[in-house]
Amino acid sequence: MGGVVELWVVMLIIAAAAFAPLGYFIYKFTKDSSQPFGEIEPHGDSPSLVNDMAEKAIKFIGGLVGKK
């Protein structure tokens, strides 16, 4: 009977470890008004030097490819 109890305890520990990330995500999602990772910046609303440079590079490469 002791083997069954030990197996049950080990399985309980494995199950707790397996479902801990899901429980943490649910906790964070319900904690911050349905935003699991807190307040995030909306995409595309703020100007960025990196975004401007990437758009210029894409247009430049597109122009080179379009000429061929």
C-alpha cells in the first residue's frame, strides 16, 4: 500500500509542475484587467527611428528589385 501512496504523491508533484505555467498565466491574465503582461504599447502608433529606417530600407530594396 505504501508504493501506491508514494506513486500518488509523485504524480501529484509532476502534475503541479506541469500545470504551474498555465496557472500563472491565468493568474496574470485576471489580475491586470484582462491584460496578461500588463500595459503594452500599441503597435504602429508611435514614431520610431528604427521603424523609419526599416521602411526606407524596404522601399530601397523594393525599388532595386522592381528595376530588374
